[in-house]
Amino acid sequence: MLLLATILLLTACVGGFGHPLSGKRDDTASGSYPDPSTIGPAPKSSWLATYEAAKAAGTLVDIAPSTMGSDGVPAYADGVDTSEAGICAWTLTTCVSSTDIGAAPSGLWGVGTDDGPTTYSPTLYSFLESVNQSATHFMIGGNILNNQQIFQQAIQVGGHIAVHTWSHPYMTTLNDTEVLGELGWTAQIIYDLSGFVPAFWRPPYGDVDNRVRAIAKEVFGLTTVLWNEDSNDWCLEEDGTSDCASDEGPADDAALLTEMQGFAAMNKTPGLIVLEHELTNLSIGGFTSTYATLLSSGWKVLNIPDLFDYSWYLNSPSNAGPVDSTILVGGGTIEAASLVSSSSYTSATSSTAAASSTSGSAFDSESAQDQAAAAAAAAATSSSSTSGSGRQKFENYWGLLALVVATVWWSSQLGA
């Protein structure tokens, strides 16, 4: 008995008992998901069932996938109308459907970054936390699988999480089953790690048509988000070189900053959603170095759903909860167009609730930004990673509880 108590004490002192994320499914081992490099992974049977029901109801669009041309651009069969009057193929016509989000309301700047979480992402997340700013993070499922702690940091600092597919393919070139796998597995790992069912997605390269839009909406309840300005910050490599020709994107970080400041000086009607990435410190720096200018120029900066007062997720209005436990991934069309309230809600728990209480997940962006401009300039050059801080708090609590239990038990044994 004395040995058992000693083990309990040592375990507590080392840093606490391991614990699952309360209210979240503990199946995030790599074996539970497709390989990150798999394009169009096989979908779950439940998603296929929802797809078949939508197909029977006539809510899907029956067109053949595009094929990748020798020029690297998807192409359709002769006679297919790719305009808004037809299949609204953004890659070929920059067509924005009436169901898409393609621009922000006047005066508003919608901040969203693609391709995270990466090893560079904590720099962005720490900056956002330092200025009390929520952003939408369009995340790649394979990257989430490989960087789960960084994913948790995005939520802990008040980030809104959205889908950017499992492997970042041209979505219109995939068949329906492959589209299901790309969207479904990304939504699933987001749900498994956070408890939130995503409500928004962004197609890689903007490659979407009405067939893919319909699958996203009718099977997964996802609203398509595009953009009306492109920073091309993905061109910049970490070593300072550019992958793009001079007429295609910025040649260096100075050129990117000039471009971003040009966006900040633009007319505020319509508002802006700028395509940005969290791929390197240079791409991240394009936003962090411009943030103070955005505020001083009169932009109100919000994450994507906050632009329209939409719920962040299908099952929760924000990271602060509450969470509707009846809504699962792939359950069909669910409107998330207004803040949800339902008697079936349960309290948000674990790291999500901890993050909202310490980081202000339900951001009052307008009042926060009144105080943020000065802090932003300093934070742009001094932000540092704080990955895992919320998780560490929970470990400390569990360690303390173990210490108390062990001490009481040990004392009772000595007195027996």
C-alpha cells in the first residue's frame, strides 16, 4: 500500500495524470485517419448514406468531374457552361455563387488564413492572441493530424476553425466519393479534437463548381468561402526567395508588405476577404506587419462568420459554446446562419471552455480593436509561441488532484 501511494505522489509531481479531452472522442491516433498524403480518401459509410439520400432527393448536381489540362488548369467537356448561369466554376470564370461567401460587408476586413496548422503557425496564433483578434483558419486535415498540439493552440487563442480539405487537391477533378472523403475526414478530425462540427470550407486554389458546392452543403452543411483579393503570399519561401514570376506574386517580404498596405488603402466598399496563408514566417508577416495599418485605416477586422453574425460551427455559436451534442459530421444540411440556441445544448468542455474563459473566444472585436493598434505594432515583431499553455493548465489541475488524493490516502494508512 505504501508503494502504491508513493507511485501516486511521484506521478503527480512529474506533471499529472494523462487525461482525454473531456466530451471529445479519444480516437485521434494516426491509425484512425487516412494517410495525410492520400488524395480523395474513402469516406465513412454514414457520409455515403447522407450523400445517397441527397442524391435521391434531387439536391445534388449531376455533372462529370473536370480533368486537369496540360496547362495545369481544370477543364470540362465541350458544351459545359462554366459561367454563373451554368456550373459556376470559379477556377475558369471566377464565378461566385449566390450561396458562397466571396466578399465582406462594407468597412469590414475578413481575416482568414489557409493551409495550417504548420510549424510556423504558432507565431501567427501568438500574435492574434496578443491583439485579442480572432481569425478563421482554413485547415488541411493531414496537417491537423501531424500537428495536433498546434491545432489546439489555434482554438485556445480564440481561432475559428474551418475546412480546407484533407490533402489540398483540385476538388473539381475528383469524383463524388473522393470529394466526400476530402471534406469528411477534415471535418471529422476537427470534431474529434475540438467537439466542433465545421460550418465553412474553402476550396484549394478556389477550385469549386456547383457539383462540389452541393456535396459540401447537402452532406456536410458547409458554406463555401472564397475571396476578392489575393496576396499571393504563398509564393514566398522561408529563405526569402519567391516561387512566382514578377507578374504573378511578391518577389520578397517587402513587396508583400507593399501589396498588403495597398489593400488597406482600398475603398471600403465592398469589404475585403484577402487570401492569405500560414505557410512561412514571411507569409504570416504579411498580415502581422499590416494589422496596425488596417486598424488605423478604419477597417473593422473580423473572422469570416463574424462578418455576418453567423455561428462559427454547425453545433456551436463560437469556441465558448454551448455545444449541440446531437449534431455530427456528415448529417446533412444544417443552417448555421444565426447564433444557435437549443435545449439540447451541453456545456462546452475541456480545452475549448478553458480557452474561452482565458482568451476571450467570444471576441468583442470592436472594443478590443480600440485598444489593439499600438499593441499590434510591437507584437508583430515580438510574438512568440505559446503552444500548449491551456493543456498545461489542465495537467497541473489533474496533478494537484492526484497529489491531494494520494496524500489523504497515505495519511489514513499511516494512522491505521
